[in-house]
Amino acid sequence: MYLSTFELENKILLGCRVGDGLLQLDAAYKHWVEEASPAWLQDMLLLLGEGETAMEKVKWLKAKAQDALFTLEGERKLASKGVIHRLSEVRIMAPILHPEKIICLGLNYKDHCLEQNVPMPKNPILFSKFSTAIIGSEDKIVRPRMTKQLDFEGELAFVVGKRGKDIPVMEAMDYVAGYTILNDVSARDIQFSDRQWLRGKTFNTFAPMGPFLVTKDEVEEPHNLDIKVKVDGRMMQNSNTENMIFGIPYLVSFISQVLTLSPGDIVATGTPAGVGVFRKPPVFLRDGDEVIIEIEKLGELRNTVVDEKR
């Protein structure tokens, strides 16, 4: 399923893509079950926290909608009741707005290590962003006044589906709910001057994400997905997730040895070669640039850069 958080008439709602439309989950529940929808159909973190039973209910609602949309009359009826919306009628937001944790990986692609002429790490390199950095597709990336070296990093992110600590590698995928696209926006001059990565990577708007949370049943092999990044139409990154050094099961297990993973936690799995800072000459983002990140099966994440206003 392609799940989303979206805004309509100043309300934040949950949706599921059905054909070319977006199914509003709380309205769908009320329509077919004929009772008030539970709270977990109105917030992505609550939905993930409810586990497989809740996901099965969403699948059931999606199937009911698909059956109803088979006829034009059915489509009109659902639209009139506010159960189905055109994508153009809503504002798609980041799928998870306030995750407990955003965990990121540094140097997790072989080609990214090669472009820097650095050895591949022996263990995953972890750092974090804060939820205040999250924006959705079509939202603006704000270039802070204090950086002259704003960079992009297209990344596959996975979303944790259930709580766990010290998770064995063989059980790790049971803890993955699905996948999304994340842009690990970075202020390189601040990142390198600090000699650590937090400040330069977690300004407001530095974690564009989305447009959907794609459940793992839609992605047969997450370690073989094309990942491409274009800036104003120019191809900057063109790789495949098969180039990751540490795969998702290992990352789940490794991270859970340190901390408890919770539903809705986001893990960005690193970026491939082609980022702006290591190009010759370097290419940094400027006011008006459009960044498009496309990952096979997950869609496109689109954002435009704007300079911070004084």
C-alpha cells in the first residue's frame, strides 16, 4: 500500500492511494463500518503502533474502495461523501511528521566511498536529524543564510513497524513496516567545520521526505532499487541500492543493540555517489533549484530551494 499523511481543509488526515485517487481512511471506515473511526486511522504513528491488525483493516478499506471505484457511479458516490479525493485536491505531507527518531547512515554506499577516496567503514556510521527538519514533497528547502555550501543526498529510508531491542538479523525484516524517500540535505561548510555532522544536517527543512510510506509488501527487494537525483533536470546521482555496504537487516540489528526501535522511527540508509561537494568543480544548491529524487517503486520526492529571508 501507498500510505500518506495529507492536509485537506486545514485538517491533517491519513490516506491510501487507490488508483489515481487518495482514500481518506477515517471517512472510509465511517462509510463502510458505519461507526466513528478509531484514533489510529488519523495518525501514522498510531497506525504503525497498532501493528498488523490495523494494517489488515486498511487493506480491507482499500479493497472496498477498489470495488466501489469499478463504476463511475461508485466513484461519484465516494467523492461526494469525502471518502476519495483527487491528489490535486490535497496537500501531501511527509508520511510521518513527528517520529521519535530519525537515524541516518554515513558512508554506506561503495561508490560514495570511492568518490571520496576513503575506505569503506567496518561498522555503520550513525548520526541523527530532528523531526523539526521534516518537510514533505513539494515543500520548500530553505537555504540558511549561514551556509554557502548547501548539498543534496538522495536516500532510501525504511520505517520501523514495531518496537524492538537486540533484534537478530534473521528476524530484522519483521520490524520493517515499509519505505520512503529522504533527502539528507547538508550544509557542508558547517558540517566540515564542526568536524561532526549534527548541526550541518538538521536545520529546519533539511529532511524532505515522502511522498508515501510504501509498505514492504510492495517492494520485493529493497536492495535492488534504482535511485536517481536530478537538480534542475541535470542528473547528479544515478545508482542502485545494491551498492549499499550494510543492508537493512544488518542495520536493524546493529542499531537495536544500542537503542530500542519504536514504530515510526525512520532510518535513512545513506547516499550513493554524485553529491555536490565531491564534484569537480563542486555543485551546491542555489535559490530556485528544483531537486527531484526518484527511487524505483517509491515514486518521486520533489522540492525547490529558497534562500532564507532576513
